[in-house]
Amino acid sequence: MSPRPSDDRRSRLERWASLLERDPHRLIALLRPSWAAGDDIAPMAASPSAVDLAWVDPVFRVTGLAGRSRADVKAFFQLSDAELDRIAAGSRRVPLRPAWQVARASATSPIRALKN
């Protein structure tokens, strides 16, 4: 029996959170919000973004993360623009967040929506 899509999504988001939690005080560059950036995936600061950390994970790449574009990340993690923005986007005033905050967002907000 194959896993339900929500289980697959949950496990991928939890793995993403665990990758971020490996170095919880590392500063993670945030992306521009989808409404301001379109498909632009470039981080707003020189640090790696949460998308960069997902991309270098060999498990994600082998299991289907096709690239670093916003569309690839949304498809792989089964996220809407709003969910990806909640996890990995910032603003001009807040271009960086500690990894633990990004991990918390990736592990909770979309998963909480699945439980409802």
C-alpha cells in the first residue's frame, strides 16, 4: 500500500525542519514573498536559504526535488505560495532568521493544516 500524499508531505516537511535544526542558530536567508518576487528564488541576504539547504540534501534530490525554483519547491513539498511564504519568505526589514525559527515554521504551519 502506498503512503497517502499527506503522509509523504508531512515526512518531507519534517525532514526539512530537521535539516534546519541541525544548526539552530545559523542565520537563514529569507526569500522575497511570492507576491513581490514571482518565481525569483534568490535569497535576500548572502546566507543560504531554507531552499538551498533542502536542495543540497541528497535524500530530497533522489526522491524528486527537481530544482531550486519556487515552482519545484512548491511541487515537491506540496505547498501553496502562502505556505512557502510563511516558511521561507521575509521582508526588506527582516532578510534573515535563525534556522530554528524557519524549522518551526516548516514543521508546524502546513502540518497543522493537514490535521484539520
